[in-house]
Amino acid sequence: MRPLFLAGGPKARPKIFILWPTLNGISIWFTAERWAYVAEERGELVGPRTEVLKTVLRPERILIGGNEELLAVREREPGKHLVVVYRELPNDGFIITAFVTRHVRSLARREQRWP
């Protein structure tokens, strides 16, 4: 999966990955700085940045978070789900964080937005 847009460079602002529109038609951005934060906080996500991006673009389901953020969810392996937390604004959106969980019951309690 390739980003729709990649900006930045060594002397420019940090790299920004702009993704194809989400299911709601909103383009989501993901900075290299944010990816570094996610990878540092969640050791098992160090390599699969494309897996995080794919989860936002083609989720199995979308849930509503506690502060109206959206949670894109895909099963990573049986019983283990990748959750990407992001926010959609009127013109664009951004990824907040991502994590892997086995706590499917806590996900099931959330309001489902899609499908």
C-alpha cells in the first residue's frame, strides 16, 4: 500500500503520509513523528506500518470511541485485533494511535458505526 501523498525531507517539515479516503470519504494524515510514537509505545507494531494504514482504509468494522474518535478494527490473527484510533474532521483527519488487543469483549461494548 502506498500513501496518496508524501511530503517532507531532511530540511523540510516531518514526512506526512496522506491516505486514500476512508469509508466516509475523508483523507487521513499520519506523520512520521506520530508513527515513531506508536512504534515506541507499542513494540509489536514496530514493523507493520502498512498494516496500520490498511486497517484505517479497509477496516472489518468501525467503532466509536469515548471522545467521538473512531476505532478501525481488523483481526490480525485469531483472537488478536489491531485497533487504529483516528479522528475525522470536516476536511481531513488524523491517526491518533494504534494498538493490538485480545480484549474483544471491551470492543463489543462500543457503539458500532460500520458496517
